Amino acid sequence: MNSSYIPLYQWIDGEKLSGDGRATSDILNPFDGSVLGTMAHATAADLQAALESSQRAFQQWRKAPAWERSEIILKAAALIKERIEQFVPILTLEVGKPLAEAQMEMNLTVQSMVWAGEEAKRIYGRTVESRLPNGRAIIAREPVGPVAAFAPWNVPALLTGRKIAAALAAGCSMIIKPSEETPATCLMIAEAFADAGLPAGVLNVVLGDPAMISTTLISSPIIRKVSFTGPEPIGKQLAALAAQNVTPVTMELGGHAPVIVCDDADIETAVALSVPNKYFAAGASCIGPTRFYVQDAVYDAFVEKFTAAAGKIKVGSGFDPETNMGPLANARRLHAMERLIGDAVANGGEITTGGKRIGDAGFLFEPTVLVDVPETAKIMNDEPFGPVAILSRFSTIEEAIEKANRLPYGLASYAFTASLSRANQLADSLESGMVGINTYYFGMPEAPFGGVKQSGYGSENGTEGIDAFLVTKFANFG
Ligand code: NAD
């Protein structure tokens, strides 16, 4: 497997642009802190060119028959599948994730693209009975227009691929900015689209300073939709900016997922599912389980089994097949872990395993379990987005639901129980866009993925994910 990095460039109107005095920044390998490559930043002129190209291409792409759009998206997905061996090591280099996790992300990326490609053929309007003699009343679904999209670093192929495929399926053009820390797989996805026959300008990729790019794109009247995945404070800023032009937004923001483990649950299974899901992506998953509320009768057993399983996780290079968890993706997460765990311990929390950085090169951190942390500690309120599980006890289901719903977030929540009536009660009462009962599995492109409360609004995936890029027109014929 080739594990060398790729050249980075702006991809605007089918042209690869780099150099020419553009400002640059380095892409770091989170495993050892070494420099993987250098990225040239988009200039104001680049962004203007991307906007104009996106507007021109939209006029062409919106008229392309749905079957043609579908065919190009499906062909791009097929090319990515063929090239998976090239994508996987790039993900491991940039994000540090183990090869098996990178492979899983690529499989999901392809599946999401296939789903969106198929859905392009299933965008339906309707007719209603006209009130006018010999009239016709048509309700049509049309692409919203050029989209500005912003994706984060934790799942950089999936979160760019599924935005692109859904927007293109709907007939929109898109300018996408991947994370400035993980730009490579987005460029490789764009290349697959070009090779599949996507006309120049339908997809432009811009790299560089996030604030400068988002402000320029979202302020432009050319942009008719914003799709953002990333931190909640940034999402709020971008939504406010979009509101200036009354531009609709889809926001996939943070979470602080609660897990309620009832005393009738199968504890072995709950631990066996919880530990790998907790430490997946080194904990940097917005749907990753974080606050575990465990009922009194099974609390001690759960803590003991969870701690033992977390302590066995092998942390290291994503390229080592023995590695279960790679490094944190950047220095910010390392500092956040140290700050949040330090505060939890200062407030009476106890570490049952982990708690420290590993070595001093790169961003490796021990899988960590905390118990007895008061609800007022920072880590019970701020999303840790790292490899730390917080285990607390509860007595009644009502108490657990109240604790789970206490935060302003509502992306994912989970519960383990053998009782159907408790399962129903929990599924109905947990305030989140997604609820997993006896499972953490949400990797289904056919089902919507999105949050409520301050975790965002709108969904990706499912028919809702295509709907996000459509507007409705009522055409009344007299
Ligand atoms: P951070 O505050 O350092 O933000 C960095 C991220 O936000 C980068 O992707 C960057 O490109 C983007 N960004 C920053 N300023 C921007 C701007 N003005 N315009 C556009 N984009 C901008 O946070 P971090 O440490 O990188 O990430 C941690 C947080 O990100 C977590 O709290 C997590 O909730 C959130 N996140 C959420 C999801 C999700 O799917 N909901 C995915 C990844 C990250």
C-alpha cells in the first residue's frame, strides 16, 4: 500500500491552482508531528473565480437530466471504490486513524454517494387539482442553487463525499472547503468526479483560511445554501452570516451523547459495543458516546468491565495492524483533553484508566475512563471530542432521562435495556435527532443524520439529505 501524501491545490473551474505567491500552511501527521505537505491558500481572486464558475456551472447542471446526474455520481462512487487503496493510507496519514477505520470510512463514503446518486432519479413534485377551468397546478422541486459547504477533519472523506453527492444529485453546484488540516481526500473525491465526466465548475474545492473563505462565500449573493459540519460556535457564526442574505443552512454541529444503561440490560454486550464506539476516531466523533448513566444495580460491574476493556486498547500508529486507536488529530484536542480531565479530577472525579498523553511527539493520548465526576464539571457540559468516557450512576429512569436531556445538545443518544416498554419510553423521551436502542449503528445513508437543539438543524443522508438542496415552486396554469 502506497503511503505517500498527494500534492495539494485549489480546484477551480477544472483548473488545479497552487503556488503563485499564495500564502501556505503545513499539513501535519498527527502520529509524529512531521510535515506531510504544504497547502496553498485560496486568495480573494480565487474565491471570486470559484463563485463565478459555480454560478455558470449551476445554469448548465440544473438542466442536466436526472439520469445523467445520477450516472455521473454513481460513476464517481465506482471510481472511488476502485481507488480505495489510494484513499485509505491518506486518511491514516492525515487523521491518524487505523487502516481498518479508514477503510470503513471509505466504504461508507461510497455507500452515501451511491445512495445520493440513486436518489437523483427520485426527486418528485406533485400536481394538485386546479381551481381554474382547464387549469393545471404543479408543485415542482428545484435545485436551490450554488452551495457553499464546509467539512471538518475527523471524518474528512465521508463528510465531504456525502455533501457533494447529495447537492449534485439535487442539481446544485457546490464550492466546498475541506478542513485546512485534512484537505487531501476531498481533492481525491473531486478528481473522481472529474474523471466520471462532471462538467468543470459544478464542483470547486477551495483550501485555506476558514474564516476568510466562509465569510467571502457566504456573503456572496451567488451562494444560495450553506452546509456546515463542525464546531457549534462556528456554526452559530456562519448561520448568522447566512441570515444576512436569508440563505438557508444545514448545520451538523457538536453533541455530548448520553448513554443510559438500565439494570435489565445485557452488561457484557453493552460494554462490548460501547468501548469500540467510544474510542472510534480517538473519540472525535460527534455521535460518539460520552456520558454513560448506569443504573445502580449494574453500575459497579459496568465500571469494572468498561475500565478493563478500555485499558486493553492498543494506541499507536494507524499503519500498525495491531493498533485499535490512533492519535488525536491535532494539538487542540490534546490540550482540550488535558484541560477537561484536569478540571474533572480537581472537582472530585476519579480516573480508572488512562488520563495522560503518550510520549511527546505527535498527539497520542491514553483511552481514559472517569467516574464520580459532578455534573457541574466542565467535561459534563463541554463536548470532549476525545477518548474519554464519563461513567455515572442513576436510580430511576426518569432521573436518567432528565440528566441525559440536561444539555443544550441533541445529536445522538443511546440506551441499553431488555425491556420493550423502557425502550419505547427512552426512544420517545430522549431529546436528540438520533436514538440508538441497544446499538450504536447509524451508518445508514438511507436514514437521516442530524441533530436538534444546539446540535444543529437539517439532515444529511436519507431523502431529507437531498431535500436540503431543493426548493419548492408552485406553478399555476390558468
Ligand atoms: P475549532 O474550533 O478549532 O474549529 C476548527 C474547525 O472549524 C475546522 O474544521 C475549521 O475549518 C472550521 N472553522 C473554524 N473557523 C471557521 C470559520 N470561520 N468558517 C468556517 N469554518 C471554520 O474546533 P476543533 O477542535 O477543530 O473541533 C472540535 C469541535 O468540532 C467539536 O466540538 C465537535 O463538535 C465539532 N465537530 C462536529 C462534527 C459534526 O459532525 N457535528 C464533526 C467534526 C467536528
